[in-house]
Amino acid sequence: MSESFYVTTPIYYVNDVPHIGHAYTTIAADVLARYHRSQGHRTRFLTGTDEHGQKIFKASKAQGLKPIELANQVVERFRVLWDRLGISFDDFIRTTQDRHAQVVQNIWKRVEGNGDIYLGSYEGWYCTGCEEYYTESTMDEGNLCPIHKTPLERLKEKSYFFRMSKYANALLEHIERHPEFIQPEIRKNEIVSFVKDGLRDLSVSRTSFDWGIKVPGDPEHVIYVWIDALTNYISGLGWNGTDRGGELFEQFWPAVHLIGKDILRFHAVYWPTLLMSAGLPLPKTVYAHGWWTVEGEKMSKSLRNVVEPHALVDAYGKDPVRYFLLREVPFGLDGDFSHHAIIGRINAELANDLGNLLRRSVTMAEKYTDSMAPKPGEQNELDKGLMNTAVASARDSARHLDNYAFHKALVSIWELVRAVNRYIDEAAPWTLYKKGERERLGTVIFHILEAIRWVAVMIGPFMPDTARTICEQLGISDDDEHMMRKSIEQWAGLAVGSRVKKGPALFPRIEPDRAKVLIFQFTEPLAESKQEHAVEDKMINIDDLKKVDLRLGLVKEAERIPKSKKLLKLMIDLGEEEPRQVVAGIGLAYTPEQLVGKRLLVVANLEPVKLMGVESKGMVMAAGPGGENVVVAQFDGELPAGESVH
Ligand code: ME8
């Protein structure tokens, strides 16, 4: 029996229309699914939508719609976009479908049957945006959500709990034994330290609204939306509530879950512990990719910089968008979307390297070998070099895809693209033609066409239409056999005599005038909204500024505040009799040792506050988005502590 491969995307919320972030995960999953199919593996690719919970309920109310009406509208938007982006999913699951609700209730019953669900009450700080409770130590100062920066709601409700705490050790053991389980490494480390801090039991039902799946036997409660949502990965396989799970489950589980790093904890802690309790195998891999910003800014509706995938496809075409998103940024890392960058890559790598290669090669075959793939003669060293590069490129690109390193796979493929361009220059078919060296000419043209065929097969998962167009121009019939990886296991798979035919340019260059127009169109709303924000933000005058007592503070001592990851207690010399105690939320970015001896910029006249019970009499200034990415403002040189800043 052939190997099987099951890949999933997150199921997306239907309170918002799809944007480039959703497209990114889904394209990555599509590339993997296409790649595995081309390997001859039995492959299944699931995507879908997450339609329950308070967030959707509130969003629908705000629009005067029933939740299901909102869901139906937005689901359509996702479907249309996936179609446009060439997403080859095998199934699309909606959490409002009956087939899903039954599975969620079944998994609940199994977990309950194992004694892992009990009734209690929950009080905490809730963010509807995240659909999650925060604790004093995980929320931001001022009772704000650490993700959305919006006020959290204090909620108290009766709730069922899942005994997640019971599974902490088993989870750590599993992570240890299965290095491929949480990737990349940095995300694994995050989860390990989170779990080592101890797991609490998880509140898994809500009574404050009823837009969800009912708790079996207690219809006053709906099942927590994340338990509902995560279960899609097995309801999409028709899990039938038994150990074996039914035909699809047996064939395809466990899955590779591709997700964004924002939802790692749900996938790497909640979901596996739930599966353990239900007695089911854990996912093979949870791969959390990075986060896209846009032209250096966080994507947000209020900045009007949300990148709309349809507009991108309109401007650049489907395959270039797919290529760019996976080529630009290593999969596990954060990246920035910029129109300059996509235009740069389209012109250099797609139009120049690949598009020109095909064009000049087909033109030569038309002119020198009667529009046919000629019969090759004996290989010389140059030919062997090209063949070896092709073999290496196929091997490397496959290995990189097996490791989710999409960008490296593309780099390996482009090594071949560039090698063919060099080969043409060195073999100089035009000279052979002039000299009438027909046999050698035939060998060279064959090698060029065969190498391009290898490129087409390798780029197939990334740029399916482009691959097909290349095959057409090489006279390869449009059947799937030729797009299979097997077809590049051996050199010289191109049929001698296949008819070569020029077509339109693969990727038209984006000339500078057009580039300017595109960049203007895309970035204008952003610039406008920035201006609006600037006007809205009140100006201050010099007297306002003088009210702030800014001083140079020399850090004398620093230590962590127990039970807090972020907060550090600093003793800072501000030129006063005694050092001042200041609490700073920079503990993910700095160790206490790193801070001692630094000369920092400190606000000295801020009203004292207590943070986690520790008094803070001032504030350390720092820049950056937060968490590990924060840099303190500090002074060079040896100026004395307490020096005022103006
Ligand atoms: O979280 N950069 O749904 P969601 C990269 N329903 N990827 C991004 C992104 C960005 N700026 N913004 C979003 C949910 N994504 C839950 C999931 S799964 C059982 C339930 C992508 O609509 C990324 O994949 O908020 C992220 O994980 C997902 O969209 C979140 O989609």
C-alpha cells in the first residue's frame, strides 16, 4: 500500500473576509498536498471554516444577521478565493455541519467517559477576539488582551472543565520522543516551557450564549469553540467515535497541521491532551509558521492595509502570488509583504530566469531542430554536468519540502533554472547550427528541453498552471503522469519527437511605469490612513513635553518577579539618595544579568502602580512590538545617573 499523507489548514473564522495570512497557510498546505500526490502518495487535504462561538455571534449581531447567515456569506468568499488560488482541497469542513457536531459530541462523551470532564465554575478575564481567558500574569497591563490590546471582560460562569493538568507529563514525554511533533524548534521550546510551568484544567463549556454545539446531556452549555474547532481535523475524516475511527480515519490519521504561530498553544497543548484523553493518536506534526506584516506594519483594518488576495491575483497573477509568498520568507519566520519585493522577484526570477529560459529554448528548438525534441547523441562533460545538477536539484527540493522548507526547495529548483541558462551560453547552439554540427546540436537542444521538463515537474506543486503551460510548450500531453515526480527519477524522460510550440510569455515583465502605478494603487490607502491617524492623534506642545521627567537611570540590581515571565524588578539609580524600584515588562527580551550596569531612559515622575503586587515607581522606555522583540532605550558613554534628558 502506498504511503499516505494528511495535511490540514486552520479552519478560518467567518467574522472576517479572507486575507493574505489565510491565503498563506492554505497555499502552503496546497503545495504539500500537490507534492505528495505527485509522489504517488495517498493524499488528503482538509480546510474549512470555524463558525461557532461568541466572536461570530457578536459579529453577526453587529451586521444585523443571524450567525448562520453571516457564515454562509463568508464561507462563499473563502470558497471563491480558494478556487482562484488553485487550492486543491479534498474536503471543506464547516463546523455548523451535522457531520461535525456529531463527532464533537462523540469526542466529548469519550473524554467524559474517561472521567476527564467535571462541572465547576470559572472566573477570569476573557477576550472575545481570542475566545480565551487570560490570567493576571498572561494579560497586559491595564487588563488588556496581550494579542488585541483591547480591554478584557471579567466573566464568571458555570463551566465544565477538562482535566488537562493530568496530561502535562505525558505531553512532555511525547514531545521529547517525537522531535517532528512541534516545529520549528523555537515553537517546540516555547511549548515545552509553557507546559513545564504547569497546566491548568481547561474550561470547556459556556453558558453565556448558545451559538455552538450543545454539551451532551446538559443543553444549557455549549462546547467551548476551540474544542469544537480542533475536532474538525477528525470530523473531516468522518471519525466514527470508535478506536479505529472508520475508513478515512484509519487511512489518513495522524495529520500534519499547518497553522500560524498565533494558535500554537491550542494545537500543541489543548488538542493533543484532548486526543490523549480520548485514547486517539496525536497529530504527526504541528508546524507553526510566522506572521506577515505589510510594508513593515501590522495588518489591521483600521490601518486599511489588509492585503486582499483577489487584488494581488488581479495585479500579479495566481502563480506569481503563490511563488512569492513561499519564496520570500522562510516558513517558520515572520515576514514582510511588500509590493517592491514581489515585483522584484517576478521580474528577476520568474520573467527573467524562468520565462526567458523557456522562450529562448523553444525558439531554438523551432529554428534548429524542426520544432521537435531531437534524439540526443553521446553526452559530454558539459551535458553530464547539467544532468547532475538536475538530479541534485530534484533530490534537494524534495528533501526541503519534506522538511517544510518551501523557500529552500524553490532555491534548489532555481539552481537548475540558472544552470540551464548557463548551459545554453556555454554550449552555444547557434554556433553549432552555423557550423552544421547537427548531432551535437540535437544533443544540446534535447538536454535543454529535458532540463526544463524537470523544472516544470518540480515547480508543479508551487505553480501548477505554469508547469502545465511549460509542458504544453514542450509538446508533453496534459496528462498527470507527466507531472509526477516519478517522471524525473531518470534522465531523458522527454519523448524524442515531441512537438515543441511557442506560446505567450510565461510571466510578462512588470515595467517601471506599471510598477509605479501598482505600488501607488496599493500603498495610497495606507499612506492616507496614516495621515488621518496622525491628525487624529493629538499634538502636544513643549509645555506638555516638559511635564515628563525623563532621566538617565543606571541599573544597579535586577531580578525576575516570581510567577511572571515578563516582569522584572529593577533597582535604578536616578541620582537620588536610594535606587528606585521600577517594574519593567522586558523579561522575555532580557535576562536580569544583561540589564545590570545599563544606562536606561526612565520616566521618573510616573504615578506609582503595583504590578503583580510589586510597586513600580517609574517606567523604563523601550521600543518594539513586545515579548522577545523589545529593545530598551539606553545611553552610550559614562554620563552620571540621574542626568535629566531634554
Ligand atoms: O484562529 N500572517 O482562525 P483565523 C500569517 N478559527 N498568517 C496569518 C496571518 C498573518 N498576518 N493572519 C492570519 C482561527 N493568518 C481559528 C482556528 S483551527 C482548529 C481554528 C492565518 O481566521 C494563520 O494560519 O483567525 C493563522 O493561524 C490563521 O490565519 C488564523 O485564522
